[in-house]
Amino acid sequence: MSANKRQTRQFDVILGIIALHCTAFLAGCFTRTSRMASQAWTEYERGNFSQAVASANIALEVSPDDCGTRYTKACALWKLNKLNEASKELEILIQTKPRYEDAYVALAAVLLAADENQSVIRVCKQYLIEFPSGKYRNQILADLANGLAHIGQYEEAWTWASKAIASDANDPTVWQQVLHVFYGTGNRAKAISLSQQYLVLFPNDKEVPQVQRMLAFFQNEQQRNSDDVARFRKYWARKLSKDLPLRVYIQNDKADDNTVNSLRRAFLEWEKSTEVVRFKFVESPVSARIKCMWVGRLEVKDTDFAATSYTDDQAIISFVASNACASNPEFKPCCLHEIGHALGLSHSLNPKDIMCGFKPINGRPQGISANDADRIRKLYSRSHP
């Protein structure tokens, strides 16, 4: 055998050995990847979410387009409350496989939890284009309504929420999300109507106690805004309007200076916003028309922060000492709200008003709205003889 032939044969043998090693290596990689992908899912089901993420990462290093493993990783990150990381994984998954329907639903839920409402709207509308009759259509409609409500687009939110109910009246989860939209945007009539329907349709659902509480709240608000209450508010405003500037006493032995000053600024904000009411801070509670006190607890059961009560001559704002302080971000809106009551305002159902009677879906406003100020101007201008 010639030297050239021997070299060629040796070369072929070496290529064969390399091929065998490569095949064995790839098979090993495939086996290990499959094993780690399977382990990621197993760990997820067991509730070991950190280990699920670790296993998924190993599998995705070799097979980055493995949609099932990436979905498992995203869900595990969601469970770990790593919302930004979870949303990134789901965005990659949708880009890799636009028809992966479950990814859209998970992404919308993650974005809602992260308060990324514009992105929620984008993803939900993208889903409705990709899957006009998709199996998660009702869930997506409800998520879309929630996203719109969170950015204050209430009319459009109500439209999509109503479509979600109309599409499938037998899914309690969708109903709960839709009810949340109407509760959080102050649509009292719709909230009462849908709550009553929900209790008939799903009498044994685990959320029934919560729905019953919210139904009672909106019905109570309806009662509070009855003619009798309205007459009292006008009577009280008439009484105060004859005694401007209103004398205000703030108890200062149970609150620090920052808290007392924050409360003073809240009174002055009402004065500036309405240009009708004026205040004078006094040292004695006896002569005051509005008295602000700090107490250990309140008699009313529906709040643990503050409440306003009335005597023949005074409005008394009582703050719970353990909660009502300037360092609490809820203190300023609470002060503005209770001062509004002390001036004679009842609750509003507009989530943009400081006098809104519930915690709006997109958070409490931090200042007096034009509607709040206008209600005071109308109330006091009509209160003069």
C-alpha cells in the first residue's frame, strides 16, 4: 500500500472517530437538554421555582427555541415575583413563536401584576388580532378592560368588560375580573347589577363573600346619597357658610410637627382650590367649627384610618394615631377627603375625585379635582340666605 493511500485511510479513520464522538456528544447534549427541560417542569410542579429556573436555563443554553421550557421558566419567574424577567421571557417566546397562545395570556397577567398597563393593552389587542376566536378570548377581554381602567379610560374599559361577560356568562374568573373593573371605576349601577347576577349564577364560588361585601358597600353608598343625607349636607354647609373663615382646631399633643403641618396644608389646599371656603387655625377646641383629633381606634367598622362625625356645632375629624401620620403616603389624600366631609361633601363615585368613596382601581388621587372644588362652590353659593 502506497504512502498516500495509507494517509488517506488514516484520515478516513480519524474522520470516522470524530463523527462518532460528535454523534455521541450531540446525543448526550440532547439527552441532557431533555432531562433538564423535564426537570424544570417537575421542579415547577413541586413549587421549587428557583430550581425550575436553573434547570430551564441549562436546557435553553442548548435549545433556545424550546418554547415549552421557556414558558416554564417564565411562569417560575412569575411565581418568584420577578415580573420584569418573566415578561421578557414571554416576549421572547411570542417573538419566537407568535402562535403560542398561552404566552399572551400569561404575559397579560404578568404585566397587570407589574402595573404596566399600556403594555397590557398592547398585548391583549395583539392577541385579539392573532386569535380572533381564541380559547382565551374572554380572559383577554377582561385583562384589556382592567388595563384600560388602570389608566383612566373608563368608558372603553366598561365596553370591553361588558363584551367579556357577553361572550361567556359561565366563567366565574372572568366575572370576578369584570366586577373588579366596575368596582374600581365607580360605575355603581353596573356594579350592583352585576354583583347580584354573579351571586345568582355562582352561589358556591369562593369569592362570594367578597362580592357580597362590595355589593353591600355600593348599596350603602346609594343610601348615603339619599335625599335625607343631601338635605343634611346642605344644612351643614349653610351653617358653616355663615361663619367664614371657619375656625379649625388641630390637636398637637398626639401628633408630630410634620403631621400637624401636613394637615394644615390640606386645609389650605381646599381654600386655594375652591376660593370659597377660608380657614382660621385656633388654639381652643371649644370655639372651633372643625376639630381634628387623634384617637386609639374608631367606632366605625369600615375604616382604620380616619372618620368624620358631627355635633350640632362641630365637625370632628378623628384620626387613628397609629396609622395617620405624615410619613404614611395615604395621609395626605385621607386628610383632603375627610376635610371635604367636614365641609359638607358626600362621597363621589368618580375615581378622579378626592371624595371618591372607594379606593379606585388606579390608586387614590393625591389632590382635589375640579369636580370636588365645583361641588363645594355650588354647595356654599346656594347656602347663603
